[in-house]
Amino acid sequence: MQFSGPLTRGTLVRRYKRFLSEVQLDSGELVTAHVANSGAMLGLSDPGLEVWLSYSTKPTRKLAWSWELARIDGRLVGINTMHPNAIVAEAVAGGRIEELTGYDGIRREVPYGRASRIDLLLSSAGRPTCFVEVKNVHLKRGEAACFPDAVTARGAKHLAELAEMVAAGERAVMLFLVQRDDCRFFSPAEDIDPTYARALHHAIAAGVEAICYDCRLRLDGIDVGGSLPIRL
């Protein structure tokens, strides 16, 4: 996935009201940037962080600036949770996710379950339909990439719906996409949301496949990197 234009460097002043941030650009200008991330962003929103913003010229946008990346311990981390579906769809189409190769059709945001939408629906003649739920991960604890970073009742609901697809004879995959490249494995954050951790265990026992990939981040784009083992 390529960014639509060059990113602009700045320093985070504060994140506030959940979806807003104040950033001082290297030019000295103080701007308000949209934060497309509903999570707690633990360790990723401290004042003084080096951040990178995109700029939109669309007249319909309330805020022209969007927070895309942060640099933590010298490594880039993706902040924008609107990107993972596109990153994964591009990787699947390019055959870069081994577990999801061999499908002819790729559709996004398809209604299913109980008033939900599946992130990716993969299809191919002679194979069960594959329902792929994508979750953005950016919390790091030690060497582990962890999810979630805040309580997510919606996430637990999605896992239950994936299990229902397996029971109906389809294939279901929970894909955790880590928007950073400095983790060695994935583990659910049981202390943050024990209900989600239990739901993940139950979903896997019901036949839902769980896989995890990290990302390679650059100032001009983000691509899927390598597979990470999952430790429950």
C-alpha cells in the first residue's frame, strides 16, 4: 500500500478527544490532525514523539491532516487503523500470505453474521468460501505483539460470528496484522480484555484459523512482512 502523497514530519504535542491530535510540524506550524484509531494507543501517544502526517486536499474533509506513522525506539509504527484491510487485500491478491493463496475472488466489506461486515471474503470454485477478519495490532510488550489495547466487545462478537461460519461449513480466518516490525510473536492481551482472550480460545477450538503477519513500514507506504507465531 502506497501513501497518496509525501508524508510530513512533526512532533506530537498531544492526543485528545480520542480522534484528534496536535502536532508541531518541523516548519514550526501547529496543526490538528485526525487520529484514525479508536484504541488506547498505549506507548504510542506520548508527547514529544516523532510523527508523520499525510495531507488531503479533498474539500469535504473536516481536517486536512491525518496521523499515519510514529517512530518508537528508532522504528516506524503504523497508527492509522483504516489501512490494514487494504494492506491485507493487496497482499492476498499478490499471493504474499501463504495461508490465503489459491482464491480467485476477493471482496471487501461484505455483510454477514449479525449486522456485521467481513473484512475480506475469498472465493474459488470447488472450495469453501473463506471469511477473513482483520485486526490491527500495534501494542508491543517485550517481544510480543498484543491485541487488544482496549476492551473490545465488537471484537469478541466477530470471533463468535467466524465460529458460526465454520459450523456452517465455510472457512474462517482471524488475521492479526501488526503495523510494526519489531515483534517476535503474537499473544492476546488477556489482562486488558480477558473476555476477548477467552473468545479467541473458543473460536480456535471451534475451527477458526488464527494467523499473524507483521508489516514493513516506509515513509512512502506499508506492506505485509513475515508471519509471526501465535502464543495463546
